[in-house]
Amino acid sequence: MRHPLLLHSVSYAGLWGQASLSVDAFVEKAGKLGFDGVMLMAKRPHVSPLDYSADDRARLRDHLRANGLGCNVLAGYCDLTAGLDKREIPHREIQLSYLTELARLARDLGIEVVRIFTGYEYSCASYPEQWNLVVTTLREAARRAGDFGVTLGVQNHHDIAVGFEAMHDLLHEVDSPHCKALFDAWAPALQGADLASAASMLGGHTVHTTIADYQLRPRYQYQPELINYEQRTPYVVAVPMGEGFIDYAAFLRALSVAGFRGSIAYEMCSPLRGGGSMENLDACAARFLEWARENGLRG
């Protein structure tokens, strides 16, 4: 099945020392490479709501269309459990304000889906309290997003509900047509979960998925008193599509069988094998499109 293929602007944001592009230059790059759309990073140095006036939004919307990018996602960055150690500060309202502005920005850009996160788990509150905070915040945020005709897509990235069963529970508890999943293979693959089972459970709730491939590098720490090494958590390095350990063929097949009909974005949002030069970034982005054709995601 053919899916719209997107390129995530975080790949060219320079956040890990890689080469960077302005938003306009990135949009042109994605169009020239042959992508159907883009996933726009909704923070500086890219598309922060603080920096985009009404005129700026109209101009960017026109620029996306002029470059043939008709299927786009706005990528938000939130932590709905932040600030529980300082409860006199209205952190929940701050998060909701940001999410509301993201929905407004998406509407103005002609974008229907906003990627969001849940929250990290903190030691200053119980897990049930943090879970309930995420649920109630998502309910209100989804209602506000609906007022703009926008859907919030929860990516399985932060600690709360990062397991696929918990993500399924979360979506049912929030119970909003404006809160869906942006379910990815990366987290369940690292957790050792069965990707087909995970995708089968979430596929009908998923409106978009973001992918990248990785290899694991073993890590060891020398223990002089034992004259030996202690094994540590492996380091993850991004590699071109098809060269990593994630079984995307099984994941995407099960996701589609379960009802997934949305877009797929490619991202380079961590140190990349071969370095962060513009040439390496472009080669990996082009390889993704090649891989997508090889796997029947594009004709």
C-alpha cells in the first residue's frame, strides 16, 4: 500500500552538530528529493509558534504547496508531567497553552496532525498520579485541538505509556476523536517487544508513524578490581534504512493490516553513522525513498 512519505525537519536542524538548513531551504530540499510532505519541528530554530506571524504562516503554507508538499505534520515537543516538584507553578496550564498554540499554528499552515509526547516519569510523584495528569491534560488538549480542526498524535517516546499495551490503554482512557497514535517501531524494538503484535494492537489508532534505522553498539566499563569488563546498556547509532536491527517490514505490514492508512516520516534525530555532513544527510534521505520503493510503500 502506498503511503505519503515525509521528511522530518529535525534532520536538518543542527541539533546534534549536523549540517543545518533554514525552514525555507529545508522545504525546498524535501521537494527536490521527492518527498510528499514534511514533518516540521515546532521549536526553534525551525517553526516555533513564537516566531511565526499570520503573514509568516501564510507564506510558509504557500511555500509548502509550491514545492509539492501536500501532506504535512507539525512536530510538537512537550512533557506533560514536568514541574511536579514545583507545584506552585502552573505547569499544566503552560503545557496546555503550548499545545493550543501548536493546534492554532497547524490550522494556519493547513496541517491536520500535531505530534505530541506524554511525559517523563519523575520520582516526586506516584505513577498513578502522573498517569492521571497525562490523561486529563490530553483530554483538554484534544478538545482544544478539535476547535481548530486538528488531531493530536501521541508518539510513544516519553516514559508514560511508552509500552504498546499502555499506549493502547491511554488512548482508550482519553477517548477523544482528536487524540490518536503516532505509533513508532523504535521504542518497542528497543524494549524487546514483538513488533507485529504491537503494530496489530495500535494500527487502527495510528494516523502517522516516524521511522529510522539503528544498530546497537555494545558498551563495557573496566572493573580494575576484577581485571575484567562490566557490560553496560548498548549505545544506539542511526544508520541508513535497511541496515539496522528494526524489522520494519513486519511492523508496517501488521500496522497496515490493522487499519493504518496514514503517512510515514523519515528522521535523522541522533548521531548518524558517517557523520552529519549535508552530503551524508542527503544520501540517507534519498536512501529512505529508495527503501520505500523496494518495500512497496511507493510505486
